[in-house]
Amino acid sequence: MEAGGHSVRVNVHARDFWCEGYVIVPRPGGYKGRVLDLLNENTRFVALTEVLLHRTGAGALEDPVAYDVLLVRIDAIEFVVPLD
């Protein structure tokens, strides 16, 4: 966890996969304290940690794959569901 931030568990859905992991939200509560604020920042990628990746395309029957860190391109994201 970064100083001044906190982890939020999320589901991130894209065309060929969905994953569950944690994102760091800069300021808990108030301004810049929501997942939406993180997604609206001027950045090309979102970093997720402790990720479980599920494929929905051709490899959909495979078991999910675990990653310590996964960078997801913002324009590949269809929707995000905060779980905390």
C-alpha cells in the first residue's frame, strides 16, 4: 500500500477477460478517493495487484491465472466493479 492511499478490491472486465484484484486509490474518502477518480486520471494503464485473471475468449475453459501485478490499458476496460 502506498502512503496516503488505500487498496480497493475490484473486478475489471474487458472484451477477452475479466479479473479480480486490488487498485490503490490515492486518497481515502473525499476528493480522489473513489475508483472512478483513479480511472479518470490522465494515464494509459491501471495497475492491479494480487490479480486472478479469467479468460472469456477462446481460452475460457482454462483455469484462472494468478499474477502479482497486472497493468491493464484504460481503453481496453469495458467496466469496473468496486467490491469493497
